[in-house]
Amino acid sequence: MADLGLLAQLTSAANDTDVPERLQDLLPSSSGPSTPVEREPTAADHFEAFLTGMGFTDGDARRGMLTKQIADIIRTQEKHETADELLRRYDPPAAFTSHADDQPESSEDPG
């Protein structure tokens, strides 16, 4: 398992990219097992501050639209992991729910 963390670091260094967030837990810690490791803020963490600074609070539709646009631009710079993280955090897929009011009326003739 320790080899996976080293491999993630080497791959990131060779590609001049950050270690993807999903692999951060595999990285070796020099601070010891009893000390919690504080991770560096990711681009997505900084993006949250940007959205808040723009006045786009949770639930604001402009937040998702802007995130999609920025993610598309980031992909042109070969930063696919960052683009995916932005979309995952700030433009999640819509959840579809069923409402009782949406049920079709019965076509049976009561009479």
C-alpha cells in the first residue's frame, strides 16, 4: 500500500501535476501516526472562496453555470482531475425525485 503513495507522488511529479485528491490518503506522512496531517488547500477549495466572493451562494444557479465554464477551460490546460473535482463539488448532477402529485390520473371510467 505504501508503494501506491510513492507511485502517486512520482506520477504527479513526472506530469508536473498535484497528487489527485482521491489518492491523498495514500501519501506517506512525515509527522507520525498520532498527529493529524493538514492537507494543502486544493484548487477547488480556493474556487469556493472565489464563488463566495462573487456572491454566488449555495443554491444560486449561476454557481453551477460558472463552474461548468471554468471546468471546460481548465480541461484545455490538461487539468482534468481539477475540472472533475470542481464539477463534483460545485455542480453535482441533479437528483430526480418522485412526487405524488406527478402521478398520472387513472383512465378508468368510474361510472
